[in-house]
Amino acid sequence: MSRTVRQCALFLLAGCGAPGRPASKAVSAPAAEFLVATQDSTFWVRSGDVGVRFRGAPLTVALIGGRYYEIFLADDDRSYDDALLVGQRVYRRDLVDGDSALVFEDSVVPRLARQYARMHPTEHPLDPDEEGAENPATEATAELQLLGVHGPFLSFEYHVDVSLPGADPWHATRRGVLDLRTGRGVGVPDLFPDTVAARVGREGMRQFASFRDSLRSGAGSGDELSGRAARLAETLRFDPRSFTLAVVEHTPAVEFDIPHRGAVASEEPLPLVPIPAAPTTWWAEARNRYPVGGGDIDAWPRTNEAGYDVVAHYDSLGDLALLSIRDSLSHEWPITTLHGPVLYMFWLDRPALGTADRRALLRAFDAASLYDESTRTVRGPRSPVWSLRFAQLSSAHRHDLAIATASLENRQAKPARVLRAHDARRREQPRPHLRRGDPVDDGQDGGNRGVQAFSGERRHGVDRSRRLPRADTPRRPGRDEGERELRGTNLHGSGRPRRS
């Protein structure tokens, strides 16, 4: 089905009041107020006697200890005339008092910048508006993608690409989880009780071993790709700290991945099957922000406590979601059609949003509506090799995937992203880097429905990946050095960063 046809179908669906019972014009929508997080935006929804209204902004919002924060990325440009050196940092900003704290700082690019300065003492870093060499001899870029927020924890993906004179290029990718309160990286044992963490770790290693065996299974076939897959299997290692958080049946889950390291690698690590863990203290506060799924419908049940539910009706591919408010009689009031999936909600009515928080959110939405388009980075299409989860593959298909994995060794390495000093500085703003394929309607008019444009990525209909924005990154995974250099920043009482 074409994009236009599917968009029209969802518009008609919205006009009919969605798959639930259409609401009579004489019946007012339930009084409701909440924030909706999608992959690249946050929407503020309010309803009641005046109808249903919303506005959107390119924000990543977190709620930690009862306080609202904006999570944003900033480029760290340390380039010279003949050296492209651009890293990234992650900050959290308190929306009420405006204070920002460093949560994560890449250490690979700063280390290489210090090394370059020692080796070229007569050179000076470029000024913000200075152009560097068109093809610098030294290139080092690091990039982070924010994949999800679960309570006080941020899941991320980290990429580093290095090309030095006289040396082979190397690349590294890993995932991880940060505690937004402290800026520390956390492992599975930090998130769950010991017995649960041990069970999750064993299951992750079992899944990894199963995939590695699939790579090895064709070693004796005499086929060149099968042999290459078998050799690749010997280079893979299970990393218990390379994982992200997910939600499975309203329970926190751990999704390990297999980092694919090498001079030429896939677009992203291969995620394994999410492993349900167990409810814990930090999850109790965040639990009601995540949906109860069923088929093509996600629901946030709140009838008992707030007199309404929120539902998201997905199209057949899971790309578009029609968001609606539903009362206890199953009447539905459509809100808008979003580029799915819907990630989570923040409820602003029970308990009621305080005056200071309301003013802070208004300021944040107003400011975000003016964000420079240069912060919006388009992600390219995902390689189809990695578009299906390992869990959904039969044994034969797993072997096919293993062979395809090995064939990636024949791909020509992609050039590093082209960033000059003045480009990086312009992008270094306290703003999230949004990944969009096309301009979209963020609902800034406050009421009209808009259909979010499609991204270049196509998702499998069964698996609607619930993640925050991910950028189009240059070259991919590499050596263990990238992992060793992945260090966070500890924050002490003053809020100033100190090295671990």
C-alpha cells in the first residue's frame, strides 16, 4: 500500500472516531492532560469541554524524582586544519531552574585531540567559523543515539570511527545504559536483584551462543560465505554491559546485542531477544507510563483513576499510530496521527501539574519550536540484514542471516560523515538531534491533525521498535579500544563533573 493511500486511510479512520465507538458531538471528551513521547518528538495533549488539543515539539523529556528534564546532545568540536575531531556529549537540563549537568562525555575524540596537539605543537584548533582541509589526514568522530528512557535510566548507542595516517581505520559500536541521576554507566546487576540479574545474564549468553553456533554451522560446506561466517564467529564476544532496556508485557526487560567489530561492519549491532527481568523499585514509579499491547493496539488504561484511557491504533506496518482518548463507554476522541511507535506517556493531571512545572514545560515547548533545522539529522535506511529480530527467525533463516553477516566483510567501508568545524559548532546546541526523513507537522497550530512523514526505515510489522531518535551514522563497529574508551562522567554534589 502506498504512503498516500495509507495516510488517507488513517485520516478517514480519525474522522470516524477510530475503531472504538464514535463519540457523539454532544458528549465532551474526558478531561485529560498528558505528554506523549515518540521517536523524535514530545506532544502535549489537553482535552475537556473545549475538545481535544495538542502541540508537538522536538524534545526528549525525562521525569526523575518528580522533576522534568530535557535530555539533549551537543557536539564537542576539537578540529584542526588537517584533523576532523568531533565528539559528542549528553546533558540533562532541569526544566524549572534551567541548570544543565553533563551525563556522558565521549573520551576517544578528546584523547586523540590531545595526542594530535602534542604531535603538532605549532597548529591551533579551528575557530567556529573556520574551514578545515577538504580531506583531512586525521579523522575521528564519535556519535551517540538516545534509544529510550525508562525511569531514571537512559539507553544509548555509541559509535566511534577513527582514521589516522599510516594506520588502518577502525570503528567500534556498543550500547549501554546510563543512570541520569549520577551520569554513571550501569550493568544488569545494578538494575535488578542478584538472582534476576544472574538469570538474565545466563539467558543472554545462551542466545549469543545460539547465534554464534549458527555462524559456525556452515563451516564444512565448502561454500566461501559459509567459511567466512565461521571465521567471523571466532571474533565475536558476549559483552554483558552492551545492552538496552525494553518493556515486555508491562515488565522491564534487557535486550543484549552482539557488537560487530571490524574495519567494515553492519549499520548497527545485532539485538538479541529481549529478556523479561522483574519489577523493581525504580520500575514502580515508571510502570504506568508504558502501554499494554495487543495486536495493532496499544493502550494506557486509566479509567479507574482518571476516567479515561489512551489508545494507539497502528497501521498494518506499525509506521503510523492514530492516538485517541477513550472513556469508560468506549467512546473515542481522536487526537492525531503520529509516526509510530508511541514510546511512553507522562500524566499531568493526576497528580495535577504544578505551576512551576507548567511554566517550565511551556518554556521548553516554545523554545523547541524554534530549534535550528541543522540539529535535525536524517537517518538512512536500515540494512535489511538487521531488520528482523533473531527471535523471529527459524533455524534455517538464522543460518541465512549468519551468511549475510559474513558477506558484510566484502562491503566497502563508508566514508566518515562530513563535518567541518563551523558545522559542528552550529549543531552544538542544547537540543536533541532529531532523525527525520521529511518535514513533519508537529502540531504547532495546537489543534489540527497531521500525519507524520515516513522515515527511511521500514519496521517489521510484528516488532515495533520502541526507541528514541537514532542518527545516520558513518562507519560502524570496530576494535575493543572503542569499548575501553567508553567512560561516563561522575557528578558529585556540586553538579560539576569529575572524572572516574
